[in-house]
Amino acid sequence: MILTQTTAFLVDAYRELNARKMFWITLGLSLLVVAIMGCFGVNDKGLTFLGWTFNNDILNARLIPPEKFYIFVFANLGVPIWLTWAATVLALISTASIFPDFIQGGAIELTLCRPIGRVRLFFTKFACGLLFVALQVFVFSLACFIVIGIRGKSWVPDLFLAVPIVLLFFTYLFSFCVLVGLVTRSTLASILFTCLFWLALFVLNTTDGIFVSQRAAKEIAVERAERTIEVRTRGAERMRQRLIDAGQPLPAKDAWPEGAQSELEAISLPLLNARKELAEASESRDNWVKYSGWVFLAKTVLPKTSETIALLDRAILTDKDRELFSPPGADDEPAPGDEEAGSGRRRGPQMGDPAVTRRAEKIIRQRSQWWITGTSAAFAGVLLAIGAWIFARRDF
Amino acid sequence: MSTAAAPTPWAIDLTHVAKTYKGKVQALRGIEMRVRAGEVFGLLGPNGAGKSTLVKILMTVIAPTRADGAVLGKPVGDKDTLRRIGYLPEHHRFPDYLTGRQVLDFYGGLAGVPRRERAARIDPLLELVGMKDWANQRVRGYSKGMRQRVGIAQALVNNPDLVLLDEPTDGVDPVGRRDIRQVCQRLKDEGKTVFLNSHLLSELELVCDRVAILVQGLVASQGTLDELTRDRRYYEIDAALEPAQARELWASLLPAGLALTPKPGSADVLRAETAGASHAHLGFVELERSILRLGTTEASHVQPFVDALRSRGIALRALRPVRPTLEDLFMAAVTDPTTGKALPPGAAKEASR
């Protein structure tokens, strides 16, 4: 009987989707996006679009193989921008009404009077709501699979990982949307509050990105200061030896400059300054580690939308592939003392510097998949458990 | 259909069903009700009496505060029993993207009816409710009456032993009402129990074997129409008299100790209650202009009054035994006997402690 009931729900969900214009509009737009993606390409000179070539020194087949180009576009533009922003908004608009309509007076009685438990009913209906996104992502992935296969001459079945990943991402939002819909019985409120929730997650994620970048910048600053101290220490030792060899007196302790902790620092102002810089950078780094730790903690209990989508990037692009698309100079680590060269202006590592970006990405990528998916799914699970509890106890 | 038929003649046997909503509104205050298997049972009551709440409790849509009793031999709220029950809610809303056929298919599926059985049942059911020609049209294009017909069909798609229909004739034209009555009769002939919840007393009167009247969350009365009207039947004598003459004549004929006094709530009606007096063979005596009503079913009790008219040479315009209609019963149940006014609609507020 469970199978019969579940099948009835799935068939009904399909009929409902079939009747919704938004489903077909979104599907059509998805295919249009894939078609546009297929119109682009790379050759030895640069980027191509429908036969036209736009010369480019970075995007060309000499540096980026065509199949990698398409996979990169899929993983970094198609999924994160189209599927997880534009298509998700359309999906939310389409599915937000599912629960408010479902619990409407006159409709809910027809379902609750069947030999099916309320909790199972709730979760089955929820799963049916996900069907919208599952079908959209599957069709999009399939179209991309075919386009990349034909245009890039590479058949990459891993593209279909987008289906579970985007579905998981949508589950976070949809579980919130369902809970709001259940409490308020309003489609409009569901959409509005879900968008606000999504915005809050976006802000938190952006804050996390900024804090992690700051932390990375300060870590690099500390490392550079430590390397500078090594160089300066060797220089100071050589100077001290020269003074001894020349028979000149070393400065007495009471004559050491302010802040000097050793004889070497007393005779080498650059070493003393480097020590001060290290102390400042260390303190700053510790602060940013603390701040980013707080954000990390907040993120632990909330769904991680961006990081969930980034799992696709992790899955289908290797580090080597990513290097193809890294901005030039990403590996440039200034040598000790570089800051003093040229203009003589001292400039520490900043957000946006390739090295900082690279370090920040590394920190974020070190976060385990289980932390990303497990804690996020747990959040959705808690919301759904609350929703199921309300649904099971409410008098309709 | 059912393999585990309950060893009881009752399809519904409620001994105490109560529901108090948030805000201390007592929708049901201890319902005692029995519905025989194989009968057509009517539940009536004014707005807010708790009829729909009771039906929703039986269908597990609402959780009762207390529910002692059984439905088809199983405790109230047993989900598995719902396989044997069909239900048409009041103001039901089908998904408007479905066709009539798909509605039956979907709800049949939810009721656990295997696909082949559904396929075999859908066409005969659509034919039964007169919707076969519209089976493939979407529900959004249906009229109210057509939706009601499809609603009845979906309530039967699981071949239930008990069918609960909440306002089944709501929005249905006279032809449709007749068809629905015929469906109820047919279900009864097939041995199924039909539970009707309706405001249309004349409809219920035509089709129901037994009825219950719900007032302010309590069963005011229940039984067959004969049982319910037994004490309310009367003879009506209409004489060719002016109202003042009639009052004088009939008052003089009344046994000593009986006095006609204005009936509460009805200025034109005089009434004398005889219960407990030496004239208890007359349940009541009531005079409305020239019409005298005598609360008895025995012609011999009426004879002295007819003889009095004859002896005075007064023409007798009409003499007839009267059985109250369901509407009379209903009105009596919802009328406050002390004030003669209708009881206020709605459920009762819980008494403050």
C-alpha cells in the first residue's frame, strides 16, 4: 500500500509540475543557457562565438583545452549562477505554494482522511516538491553533458553530480520555505521569508569570505615578517661581527633603542622594525583567527549554500585544472624586503592579492565535505522535524 | 470488501466524544451516537453545532480532546480503518490541474487501491454520478454541482463500508439532488452505511433511516423519524369559527385545571401543557386562530371535541392526524423552551472554573 500511495503522490507531483507554466519556462531557459554555452568555444587565438573569434591571451586553446573550458563554465557559471541563483528563484516561486495549497481548507481533508500517517504524508509531499528542482537540474546537466561531449570532445559523467548537489542546496531553502508556509499558510510570506533567509546566508557567507581573506592576509604577513627577521638577523650578526672585528664597542644595554630586546636589535634598526611588524601582524592574525572562528561557528549551525555548490567544483575540477584558470601571478610570493624596494613604500599583503586569494581558497577548501553537507543537512532536518511536528499535531 | 468485519451491528458507536479548541471553545461536549451498519444516517444541526468537527474527528482530520467509541469496530482515530471509509468533505477543493478521472485515480491511490482496481472502478463510478462525459475535462472547468458529483465518486473509489458525506447536495440542482439520493439508496442496498451531514432537512427526511440532531456540541435527539415524532404527533381540528369564538369554545371544552396561555415566542399561539396532569392522554393542547391541535395519536381522544362542534352545529373544515416533519423536530431542538427563541448559533464556551 505504501508503494501505491507514494506512486500516487509522485504521479500527482508530475501532473502538478506539468500544469505549471513556470516549470516549462524555467526548463526552456535552462536549455537556452546551455545552447548559449555551446555557442561559445576556444581556439588557439582566443574565445569564439558562432564562428567569430575574439583574440584573448588567457582564454585560448593553447592554455586551456576546450573540454576544460566547458567544464569550467559548467562548474563555475552554469551551476553557481544559473542553477543556484536564477533557476532557484524561479523554483522557489513555483514550489512555495505547494504546502500552503496543500493545507488549504477543503483540500487537506481529502488527503488526511486516507490511511496514511501524517509524518509520512508530510515528508512525501516535501519530496514531491523537490521534484521540480531534480528534473530541472537533471535536464540541465544532461544538456551540458551532451554539449560538452560534442563541442569539447569529452564525455564527463561527473557532471551529473550537479543533481544531488543542487538538490541538497535547494533542500536547505525549501525546508525553510515549507516551515514558513506551514506556519503562515501564505505563499507570499513563504517566498518573502525564504528570500530573506537566503540573503542572510549570503551575507554570512560573504562575511566569512572577507574574514577568511583577512586571516589569510595576516597569516601571510606573519610568515613574511618571520622570513624578514631571519634575513635581518643574519645581516645583524654580520654587522655585529664586523664591529667586533673592527674593535668598536657594542652599544651598552642602557643605550639600546626603545623596544630592543637583544644586542642584535640594538645594532640593527631594520631587525628591530621587523620584530615590531611581526608582533603587530601576529596580534592582528590572532584577532582575525578569532573573528573568523566565530563566523565559522555560526556557519556550522546554518546551511552552507555556497560551499555546497562549490562541492561540484571540487568534484569535477582538479587542482591542476583550477590552476589553468587562476589569475596570473597567483603564485607570486614577495621575497623578504620586497616591500622596501622600488618606491620604498611598505605594503603588507591585502585582500584581493593573488597570494591572499589563493590562501583563503585553500582554507575554505580544507573544510571537510561532511562539515559542509552534514551540518547543513542537519539544519534542514531540524526544520523539517519541526514542520512535521506541527503538521502532525495541527487540527485542520 | 472488509475481511475484519466488526462483530457489532454498529458502524459508528460513540460513547463520549469531546473537542475543546484553543480559546476554550467547546465544539463537542460529549457526543453519544450510534449508527447502524447498513443504514442511511443523517446528522443535522444549526451552524456551529459541531457537525463538521465530529465528522473530521471520525476522519482523523481533527484530534479529539476525548474520543471513546469505535468506527467499524476499531477505535476512533485508527488510520487503517480509513481504508474502509469514504469521505466527502464540505467545501472540498480538488487540485484544479486534475481531470475528473485523475481525481479518482489520485485519491484512490492515496486510499491504497491498487492501480488495476482503480482502473476498473473509475468508469462505473463516473457513470454512477453522471460525470462520464466530463471525465477528461479539468476540474477547474467544472460547475459546483459537477465538483460535488466527482466528490461523491472519489468518496466511493475505495469501495468503502462506510461513506461520510458532508453537505453532499450543497450547490447541486434538484436533478442532482435526486441523483445523490439515488446513490445513497443504492449504497444502502449494497449493504454500505451512509452518514449524511446536511442542512437540507427535506433531503435527509427523504433518504435517512435514522437521524441525530446536534445542538451546541451535544446530541439533542436521535432515532428513526417514527421514534422521534412519536410524542409529537397530534390531531388538528379546523372549525369554521372566528379566533375569538374558537378560543371561547375550546377553552370551555378543556378539562378543568387546563388553561391556555400564550406560547413563548409565538404571539398567535395559545398552549396548555398537560403532562403530569389527569389529562395526560393529551400531550398538549394548542390553539392557533381557529385551529386546535391535540397532542394524541388516538382518534378516540379527539372524538369529544368533534362531538362538541357537531352538537353546536359548527362546520368542521378539517380533521387530520399530523406527524411533525424533520424541520419541526429540528426547530424544536434548536429552540429554547423557556424563551421560545432559537438558541444562539455556535459552540459553547467552556465554563470558567
